[in-house]
Amino acid sequence: MAAETLHAETPATDLRLPRDGDQARARLAALLDTGTLVEVGSQRHHDATGFGLERKRPDGDGVVAGTGSIAGRAVNVYAQDRSVLGGSLGEAHADKIARVVQGAVRGGVPVVGINDSGGARIQEGVAALDGYGRVFAGNVAASGRVPQIAVLLGPCAGGASYSPALMDFVIMSDEATMFLTGPRVVKAVTGEDVSARDLGGPEVHTQRSGVAHFHVPDDAAAFTLVRDLLSHLPQSADEKPPVVAPEPPKDVDLATLVPADDRQPYDVRDVIAGIVDGGRLLEVQAGWCRNLVIGLARVDGHTVGVVANQANWLAGTLDGTASEKGARFVRFCDAFGIPLLVLVDVPGFLPGSSQEVGGVIRKGAKLLHAFTNATVPRVSVVLRKAFGGAYIVMNSRSIGADAVLAWPGAELAVMGAEGAADVIFRRQLDAEPERRDELVAGYRADAMQVELAARRGSVDEVIDPADTPRAVRALFASLHGARRPGFVHDNLPQ
């Protein structure tokens, strides 16, 4: 672990921050309902000696921990304070965080952690590393039992970065950075000269690595997002998600949003807006792997998780990265009893040697496993096409979808008509290449039409696009009793 790297590079005090240790309390006051914070361990301090530590024993040990409420619902919280010992994590600091996480599991309440730390307290040596281990063990024990949200408002380096990675959602402000090894060590070992932001800033982790789920400009935006997230989530796996007053979806003409030409792109988020309450989708990992859209919304006042192929990015194909993105989200929703709405318009898996070498089979199997294993209500709508293995993986009836609807004109097949014709009619095309259009059209009519899938039960009903919101509401209403609250599985990082 290289947690000490950033600690060595970051001053113990930052003149932009208060010097009285109240940075963390001010942030928690902004996050929580007014006056609800109850601290635990505010008099705790380390007992380490050597390297001058015996002269620096501030109460609280650089982290504020306790409980409070958000929108009247209990939540356990902690916030590191970089103005106290650089926010560095030592044994006492770690014990306070671990206690908050353990208490959340026992009490069945979410955890929100605010990270702003110089890393491991190198003066405490292995005791600091063992402290990180206890925090990680707490995160793993809480996984799938209570929602965990990490808010990064400053540096998070070395071993510290594993705690957010084990949590369900990671929010990074514009001032945040996260990496295993700091810029100075990177330069010393590899010769690469890179800034902290280019190494592990919010753009890196929300657009390229997928480690973080949200990038927000500042503290205030981060806390607003936390409240929005929690409003969609249950207190724990033992409770159902909250229900709010239903709203009509956005007033759009669904039939005109999706072009009939399956090569023409469109934004699937416009379709989602025409189905879910208020047209609102809290999109998760919006900047990463944009060929798959995932997020939280509501249908008839009830929280749903949305998984949708995005036709305007890589034509909506699935690849290895999209499969991992979707798989963890599906597992999260299943862990916390959130039904799944799946919008399908997928031409297949992205072909190519880079995908095969990159493990697309292994990664695609993660999404297949996640959907097949999910016990929450699952409703799919085929908007335009569903081909090949991707048809199966995207919550087909064959892997346990509760209902599959399709729009008129949708096509379901092993592959697109052009590719299929090249295989089936190879000899005819060699002899009569001028018949290609005729043979392609014949295959499309004989083997791909949605009515064929409906007749054999692969599609439950072909519906008018305008009737989609009503049909989805009715199906989910009929499935409200399909899942009993309780721990199902953890939310293993993909």
C-alpha cells in the first residue's frame, strides 16, 4: 500500500481550511437535518508515541463520527478533517470509522462517509495499515445489507481508496483525487511526470476508470446528490424502498423518438423520460461506458432501477466494460429490493480481437449472471432490436424476466438480416449476387419479426409505444409482492 505517499506530499495543515478542527463538523451540518448530528468518540485520541506524535493528540483524532438524520431518516456518518493531522488515518481514527459502519449494519441504516485525508499516518506504521483493514472489513460486512455512499471532497490515496471502492456509490467533487500511488512515487518508479488530477482526478474516475459514479462541482452539490440518492433507497436490505406520490411521465411521443431505421441513433434517455415518473432519471456513471445507461427512477411512486442500451454510443452494443457496469448495478438493485426496468435495443456484443482478448466473454457472463440471479421484479421492453447473445443477456424471458414487452416493428434474431443472409444464402449469393436485397428482406420477414417471438412466448405482448407507461406501471404493480425484504447477497465490486 502507498497510503503514505500522499501524506508525505500533502502538508499537515492547509491554510484554506479552518485550523480548529471544525471542517468536518461544518460539512456534516450541511449534509444532515439541522441539529441532528450526535457524535461518537469526540474525545478519542491516539496513544502513539515517537516522531513527535506524543505532542499532537487532538480530540477526535481527525475524524468526526456519529449519527444523524437526512429527510427524517437515520443515517450513520463520518467525515475526515484534513485540518487536523492532515486527516491522516491512525488506529484511533480507523476505529471510529469502523464503529460507525458496524453500527449501521446493526441498526439497519445507511452509511455516508466524507473522505478528505492525507492518507495513512506513517508515524503509526503497521497500526495504521491494520486500521485500514478494519475499515475495509466493515465495508465488506455492510455490503448488500445497508447502502454505503462515499463522498470524496479532497485527497484519498493509497489504501484509503479501497474503502470507497467497496461502497455502493462514489461521489467526487472537483477538488477530489483518488489513486493507489501518488505522483511523486509514480515519477520515481516509472519516470512518468503526472499531476494528481491527471492521475486520479474526477474526470479520470468518472469517465475512464469507472471507479467513481458521480462528479459534482463542490460540497453543496455533493450533499444534494447524497440526499437525492438516499430518497430512492431503503434504509437497509430488510426494508422496502420508500414510496412517494406518483407523477405522470414526461409528455413525449414515444413512437417518434425511436427511428424505424435501426442504423439511426437516438438518445434512450428521452425514452426513459417518457416512461418514468416526472421524466426524471438519476443516472449513475453517466460519463463512463456510455453505450449502456443505468440509473434510478420511479414508476408510480416506487423506485426502479433502469438499464438501457444507448443507441447513440457504439450503436448500443454491449462490450466488456458495459457488461461490468450493468452487472454491478443489477446486483445492487437486487440486494436492496429495487425492481428493474430494462429497455432493449442491442445489435449484439461489440466484435473485435481487442474485445476477445479483453475478456468480453468473462465480463459479459457477469451481466448474464447478475440478471439471471436477480430475484426482484424484472420487466423488459424491446424498443427496436435484440440480436444474438446480447438479446439473452439483456433480461430475456429465458433467463427469468417477469415480463417482456415489445414495440411493433421490433426484431429479435440470432443476428441482423444482412449477416444472417450472408451465412444462410452464401451459395445463392455467390451465383446470383443481384438477389441480395431480396434474400435479406425474405429473411427479415420470415425469421425476425416480433410477431414470431410473440407467438412462441419469447415476447409476452406487442404494445403500442404510447401504452408503455401504463403497461409498465401495471406490471410492476402486479409484482409488488414478489420480493420479501431481507439480505440476499453482497454488492461485490466488479
